[in-house]
Amino acid sequence: MSGGRPMGGPMGRGMQAPAAKAQNFGPSAKRLLGTLRTDMPRLIVVLVLGVLSVALSVMGPKVLGEGTNIVFAGFISMQVPAGATQQEVVDGLIANGQQEQADMLAAMEFTPGAGIDFDALGGIMIAVLAIYIGASIFGWLQARILNGVVQRAMHRLRMRVEEKIHRLPLSYFDRVQRGELLSRVTNDVDNIGQTMQQTLSQVIVSLLTVVGVMVMMFIISPLLAVIALVTIPLTIAITIVVARRSQKLFVAQWKTTGILNARVEETFSGHAIVKTFGHQEEAERDFRAENEQLYRASFGAQFVSGIIMPAMMFVGNLVYVAIAVVGGIQVAGGLLSIGDVQAFIQYSRQFTQPLSQLGSMANLLQSGVASAERVFELLDEPEQTPDDDPSRTAPEDASDLEFDSVAFRYVDDRPLIEGLSLAARPGSTVAIVGPTGAGKTTLVNLIMRFYDVDGGRITLDGVDTRRMTRDDLRSRTGMVLQDTWLFAGTIRENIAYGRPGATEEEIVDAATAAYVDRFVHALPDGYDTELDDDATNLSVGERQLVTIARAFLADPRILILDEATSSVDTRTELLIQRAMSRLRADRTAFVIAHRLSTIRDADLILVMEDGSIVEQGTHDELLRARGAYFRLYNAQFEAPLEDDSDPDVAPLVAGEPVTSRVPIAAPSEGDPEGGTRM
């Protein structure tokens, strides 16, 4: 971009690193959960279903414990003679000095000699089956509704990102690489969705399970419950220690993912240039280095966070052993039934398992929050200044454009354009020439309000363009750039992009005027030929003709041509220039050109250097002035000087035409271009 920030070639752009400082985990996680606020009623239903599912699941071990008591009591009853009462059996054990057995049987309810009560056991089995079926149904409904909540939240987030991109100023895209931006829009958003999908349901179920199981454990045995509670501070301590180490690694993982994506996109989109200049080894070396960084960050994040689950299992096993020992002692002392101990052991597993799951989900949560930070950084980027007064507009046929003491700079301490004034009248063609970096394309960016001026103003029929909406201003402007942009679709759809709703006849007329019709019939499907993402099934010149046809169809009041014919052959360029001459009638046209032979017929030629207009006039007037334009024009036709010491080759003296090498001639009837074409 002339006059703008250097963009570089496929291998020339410097890598743009993401923001080095990430938000804290807590605020980012809270903001991420805030994306679900719209679906609060559904979340309440999810919570209710979770409570019901967990309540039934928690009831299961207690009911099963009653079944165990029935089986154990029946087994004991078969070991004692029928006809005796339970109290007589207990008293007999005490008399024989078997106090522990007596205490255990005293805590039970059984009928000596009766055996197992299968009717009662069958009722309990049916109840347990119904409990677990109900818990599964409620759990399935909860997961289904929560899935819809998460997917809708991700849909809204993608829409916010898409809308944000359209509100960002052009300066943002100048400083952020396309691959890095794509990584945030795709990889990071997808990772957020996967994280929320996998963790939200589990977090809800795990927390509810911990609470429900804790209540049941205190009901059964406060002593054993206190032993089980030891896992909570241990779990929290382990999770905090590991999370602090792994969070930075997850942030680094997704940052390096964006950098690597940018490298791949940059290298592959410019693979022809990479091969042409023999930079394959350099590209591979850069890729390997960045891939190694991603590997180290990803491995470190997964390894550190992966410590949580084994640590939680170790703590859980220790608690399990303690509960089994203490519970066995209480059963032997008649303080607990064997069914209660069985139920408590199940509860201890149910208690430690969700804690372990919460710990193991820390890596997923940290990964998702790290991606959320990157997406939120994008959403928090400063937007382009809003339109001040949408009610102000210029007449529909406005094409009188004026620059009044315009000043602009990309960097605050580096002025680029100062005090620029010019007038482009309706029906006139203004050509802008000058060396690279002189500010030619910057001038066009100001016309389109891709950037706003820092001083002065630009008016359209007397109306300050900053008082017009950007959409209104740009709808009056057609632009054809040197770098063509076509999307995946048919040739017809790409041309119609210039004016949605155009008729078939209008599309064909525009294609004919831009000489697209000349080659399109040679394609297999004509105007219905499908183009891929980069339109590689067309030549560079053919792609440029399609973009010119698009501008023709738009029929703008202001036309901007930035080296629009640089990729077409000489004859086609001449034909397009004639077509553009018809298109420019009653319109204001700005033409940026490096080949000065293409702008000889311009009504006004502006010569820019360092952001200022140093000369202006017609082609003939500027040649007679023998100034900057004169030097630029002659430099294009200067023969290369192979040896300055050759006395037969006179060096070029500034201000002197090279008439001995290439005559400067006015256009003649036999040569529509005149002179010699580069």
C-alpha cells in the first residue's frame, strides 16, 4: 500500500504476535459464562433436572444398602435355631463372652430360622431399577437442553465476532495477520464451544453430586463423613497449585497456534513466490521453529494439567481405605449396619469421583478460558469511529470531490500528508502518480473513509464525507485494485457482486464492456463456471477483467482505479481504457498509475512525493515544465546503462529528456497509445 504501513510479500511480513498480556482466569471465565445469560430460563430447567437426576442417583446406594441388610439378616437367621427370639440369641452370645457379635446382631432386625425375605428384596430391586432409570432420563434431558444452550451461545458469539470484524477499522487488519485473525475466529471459538459442551454439564452434575452425597453421608455416619471431607481441601490445594502453572501454558498454546496458522496461511498463499525465490528451506525452518514452540506449550499444558486426575485418585484411594477400616470397626461395634457401610463406601466413591472430575476438567476449563481471552481481546478492539450524523448526505448524482487542507498520518509522530488541497470535478479524470510510498493509495483510502483525515476535510458536492454514513459514501464509489479479489462461486455471481439484483442482461453487458465475454465462452460452463477460493482456474489477467466488470455493473458516481490494468496484455489494456473512457463519462475518476503512458489523456495529473502534491497539470503541461513528472516519465523509457564509463553512453542528467534513446511523441492516429509502451 503506497504511503501506508508496509505489508510485505508472502515471506516478507513480520510475524504479528498476539497481545502478550492475557486477562485473569476469573474475570474471563465469568465473562464467558455471561454469554449464557440469554438462555437463563433453560439453564434453570437444566439445574432442576440436574437436581432430580442427582437426587435419584444419591438415593440408589441407600436403598441398595437396605437390600444388603435383608440379605445379610436372612443369612444370619439361617445360622441360628428357629423358634428363638432375636433377644435370646443376643443374650446367648453375651453369656458366651462374644460381646462384639452380640452388639452386631443387636443392631440388626432378623427372625431366627426365617431365611432371606425375597419378597422384600424383590421390591427393593424394583425400586432401585426405577430410581436409576429415572436418574438416567433426567440426566439425558439435562444434557440435551444444555447442548442447545451451549450451541446457541456459540452461535451468538460467532455472530458477535463476525459483526465486530465489519466494525473494525482498516488499521486493525494492517497490523494483524490474516492467519492470526482466522485462528481466533475459528480455532479459538471452536475450542470455547467444545470446552463449554464438555464441562458445563459435568460441573453441574459434579457439584450437585458432592452436595447430595455429603448430606447422605452425614445422615449415615457423621464420623465417616468427616473422614471423607478431608478430600475437599486436598483437592482444592492440588487444583490451585497445578492450575497456576498450567494456565500460562494454555495461553501460550493458543497464542502459538495462532502464530503457526498465520505462518501456514502466509506460506501456502504465497507458495509460488516461496519456490520462485528458493525460500523453501527458510519457510520449513520457520515452520519447524514455530511448530516446536507449539509442541512445547501444548505438551507442557497437557502434562501439568494431567497431574490433577492421578493426584485426585490417590487421595480418593486413601480416603476409601480409611472409610473401610473405620466402617468395619463401627459395624463390629454395632454402631452401623453392614448395609450402611456398603452404602457409605459407594457414597465415598461418588464423593471423590466428582471431585476428581472437577480437578481433571481444570485443563479443559483453562484451555477454553485461554481461547476466550483471545476472542474477547478481538471483541474489545477499538472500533472505527461511528458516523456522526447519518441524516446528512449528498445528492444521488454527486461527483464533485474536493480536498480542503487535508492532513493525515498513520503514526502520530510521522506526518504523511500535510495541507493537501485539490478539486476533482464531475466528468474529470484525475491521475495520481509518484514513487512508491508517496501516499497515492493513502489518498484513495481517505476518499473511501477507510481512514478518517486528521485535519481539513474532504467534501462531496460540498458535504463533508465525515457527515455521511460510510455505507452511503462507498455505495457511490467503485474501486478496482491491482490485487484482485474473487470469492468461491460462479463468474456470474462474482460480477453480480457489484450490484445485487442486477438482471442477466446487465451482467452480460458489463462483462462485454470489460471483455470478460471474450474469454468466458471458452470455459466449460460459461458464466456458470465455478471459481475456487483463489480463482486459480482463471489467469491473473482474466481475474482482473472480472473485477473490472464488477465495477462496470456497479455504475458508480466515483470511480477509483488502482493500477487496474496492470495484469492484462497491452491490447486488452487499450480496449479496457476505451471502455473506461465511456464509463468515466459524467463521473469523477481517480486513477493511480505507475505506467505513465496509460494516463496521458487524464484531465488532471497529480504528482505526489512524501504525501504532498508537488506538481499538477495535464500530460503535455507537466512535460513542458520539465519537473518531477518529466523525470518520472523519462525514467520509464530510459535504457539501462550497463557501463557508465562507456564514452558512447551519456549518463542521464536530471531534467534532461532521453530523446536519443526513446522519443517522446504525441499520440498519432496510427498509434493510439503513442510513444513506446513498457
